[in-house]
Amino acid sequence: MHFLRTIQIFSLVEFLCLANFLLGHEQSSDHTESHSCGDQYSESCNIAKNGDLTNEEMFERGHMKPFGSHRPPDYIVEELPYMISPEDFYMNYVVKHKPVVFKGAVKYWPAYAKWTDEYLNSTYGSERFHMETRDDDKWNIPPDMRLDEFLSQYNHSNRYLVDEVLPDMRKDVVLPLCLRCEEMSSYFFVSYFWMSTGGTSSAIHIDTDENILCVIRGHKAVHMVSPVYSTYLYSDEARVLGVSDINPQAVDLEKYPNVMKIKYHSAMVEEGDIVYIPQMWWHQVISRPERQQAVALWWKSKPSLKKLGRLASPLQQLKSVDKEKYSFGNILAEYELWMQNVSDIAPRLECKAQQIFMSDYQFESDKIEDAPQTQGDGGHLEEELGLKKSDLDKPENNNLKPCDFDYTNKKSPCHFSSCWEEDETNNKCIRYILDYCLHYDDRGCVHQLPQLMTKLGSSEYKEIQQMPSDF
């Protein structure tokens, strides 16, 4: 009798819980919150819900139309009307790979008031800058040009200035507060100047660095796609890895139907705004047809370890299907999932040097002969042994080489000779790393593979896949 009573009570509680869940779900469905599908990386987010678009509707909206036309953006990038500390920026956005826009932060720069065509011409007119085309044609790059020549014709030409910020120009740039932290800025850090007459669109591509894009003049729309959707951008079929072959101006959904499965973030970046684009995220930058100036600040960050130490652990389940084994898209997706997995355990930064001008920082530069190198490429030598690259010149360290993999694992690429030879054997090294990473859960796999494979030509990529394995 008591047992029957218990069953009745349990059934009633279960019914009430189910009713409460259904009621809560019905109430939440009245809201248009884009995160209602839960985990933004879940495949269930791609399944049509009530009121969502069907494949037929997305095809009609997006076929041969600009990228993003197939559906409204699933995430509007958060906008902050104020700048934040480097600690908060790093912990809440960088380690979580969460895009953000800082409104009006550039309007306090000297460059915002000074960088007119007349000022740039009189001050830097004789300097030569690299050029690109307004449609971002990576296969037909125009020759370098003097700035005064560019300024005389850019309003009616297909030229887009893209080059490193000259050292003297940095006095007009105020390093954003969110980057004034030696634990970020002392690592590989470069700045680029972009200028055009607008009406431009980049290819859909990834950067292997973290990116802060600061808009001095003009307005830009930025579409961003998490690396977990890389295969839906046909990343493995691209002529150059990391640059999608999909035409963002007219997406052919018959040829690339999986684009309709993509959920994307959208940011409107107005004059004077700053947008953060996470490392390895696919993005397209679209500029209005008006005078455009921007400074991009790039730096490298590494994912935190899942647990203390750098030891690699064997994978429980090896990848067996060749198509998945060496998939660049899956490598990018695994990188992003690793980042999300360790974001909550990333150590907080100290950021002792927050009030320093950009001109006071050390940069790697092609513009200055024998410029000093910044940190960030020393692997275990820096992180475990406390050594710098300059220490390698000491006789007692002749046999030491920087390595991002588990140095104690004799099977790791740290001990594979082809990974320390000249660039022409680098493909052999990449193949070895791919095979090693099928067997070991090593942070080096997450950090190095996207760096090594981005910008590989498709013929090189196929060659690597077909190589005999040395592992």
C-alpha cells in the first residue's frame, strides 16, 4: 500500500514538473531572443523551429544574394557605450571568444581629428604602402604605391591601402585601454592601416590572430561565423585554406547548400567604434561607399590548458575516416570547442602597465631594420623554462628548440626532425603533426594546426593528405 502511494506521489510530481517546463517553454517562445536554442554550437540550433525559415525560404532569400541574406543574424554583437579594463576584456570576451563593439572609443584619438588627406599627404606622402583591390582579389594584388599617388586617385580607382601603421603614425593612435596589459601586448602584436573610398567587401576569411578593428572614418558591417561551422563554409575545398571560395556578394546556394545551416553574428561598426573579432573566426567586412579609414590591432593568444602541466593524453577514440582525419574544418572547430571548454578556468591577468601610449610599446616591424622580436613563439622554452629566444645563442642551450607540444612525449613533433628543417619540408612536418594529433590530446595540436594550415594551397593540402606517414 505504501509502495503504491509512493508511485502516485512520484507520478504527480513528474506531471507537475513537465507542466511547469511546458509552460515555461511556451512563455519563452514569445521572446525573439536568438539564444533560445541553448548552446549556440549545438546542431539542434540549425533545426527549424516554429516561425523559423524553411530551407526553401532560405534558398529563395539567399541564392545569388550577399552572404547573410538567407536568414537574419542569429546574434547581434553586444555593444558597450564605454571602454572596459584589460582584465575584464580578456576574461569576459577574449578567453570566451565573444565578439563585442565599443562605441565611440576612437573619437578620442588624435588620428580621428588629424588624418585628413591633406595632413597624410604632407606628412607621409613619400612613403610607400602595400595595395589591395576593393573586392579583395587575393590572386591579383596591385603593386605598392606612394601615399601621395594613392591619395590623388583612390576616389576613382580600384585601390585599397592595406599596410602596417608607420612607426611615426603611432603617435596619433591611443592604444585602447582594453589592450593596455603587458600579458597581451608583450606578445606578437602588429598594427595595420586600412584606407579606401569605400564600397568594399572582404572575402570570408579567418585571421590566425585576435583582431581589434578600430574605425576612424566610415561605417562597416561585420559578419562573423564561429569556427564550429567551418565545414559549412566548405573550408576544406578552398583554393587557399582560411579564405573561403564562396563569393560573399552572390552566394551560390545550389553549389554551397550547407551555407544555409550557418548561424552568424552581425555587428554594425560606426565611425569611431571598435569591434573585437575573435581569433580563427570567419568574418566578412563590408564598407559603405564613403571615405574609410581603420586601424587593425592584431595579437596572438593561446588557449589555456585543460589541466595543469603540458602532458598530452592519448585519445580514447581515434579518427578513422580519411575525410575527417585531416579535415581543416574540423581542426578549426576543435580549436573553438577547446577554447570554450577552458574559458572558465583561464587565469586572470594582472595588467600592471595600463597607462602606456602605443608608441611606447615594442612592436615587431618590417619598417625598421633589425627591429627587436616580441615574445610568443618560444613554446615550452618561455612557458616552462623561463628562457627567451636570445638564450638559444648560449652554448649550453645549443640543442634546445622552441616547441608548443608536450616536450616530454617522445612521439610529439618536438622530436621529429622534419619539423626543425627548412620550409620546403614543412608539409612533411604538417603531416606528422596531423597523425600525432589523431592519437594525443595535446594543446599544441589546437594551437599549431590552424597556424600551419591556413593559407595552404589546395594542391599542397591534397599532397599532405596523400603523403606516407612517418608517425
